[in-house]
Amino acid sequence: MLKFSKKDKNSMQRIHLLSGKPLSLVREFYEAQIVEFILSFIEESSVNIPLLGEIKINYLGDKITPRGKKANIDIDFVPNDFFIREVGLLIDGEPTDIEEHIKERIKKVVYNHLSEDIEKEEFSE
């Protein structure tokens, strides 16, 4: 069984809140993601993370710690063009696609919430 740290759980909670997806679905996604990373490591290939970039895990050998042997790894990251563009726009103070996406999500959530409230009021009258 996979064990998530407190930091991992906090990250998944944040993704759950931002996406509106069930926490169990977010957890399943990350469980699948780690499997993909391990398989890619075995295949000596990189993992593409949509909208972010490619990550490749490189094994550099073992290192001995007071707690025992530990794998020494290095990670190569190549950001994709979308991510590079978004960061540049943020730094320049320009509107980004992510900001527009967030605005649309907020509008949708507010609209759905207000629609539910209006339906409840109409039904109770």
C-alpha cells in the first residue's frame, strides 16, 4: 500500500479543492502517476506531465546514511512551452491562460451554487 506523507495529503487536498474533483479521484491519480514514474525509470525514459514538462529520474548510485543505504537520484526537468509562457506572462504582469481558467472555474462554481439556491427557494415556496 502506498503511504502519503502529511505534505502529500495537504497537496492532494489543495488539488481536490481547486479541481472540485473527489479526493479519492485525486489520490488515485497520484497513485497512477507514481507508477508511471517508476515504470519510466525502469525503461530509462522521461515522464511527460501535461502543461508542465518532462521529468527524467537518474540513478546516481547509493549513499550510506546513519539510517542505512539510500538511493542517490538526480532529476532532469524540461519545462514545456506552455509552462514557460505562463511563467513569463506572470513575471511581466500580463494576463495568463491559467488566470482565465481560474476565473471561468469560479464563475461556474458561483453560478451552480446560486442556481441550486434559487431552485431550493422556488421549491420551498
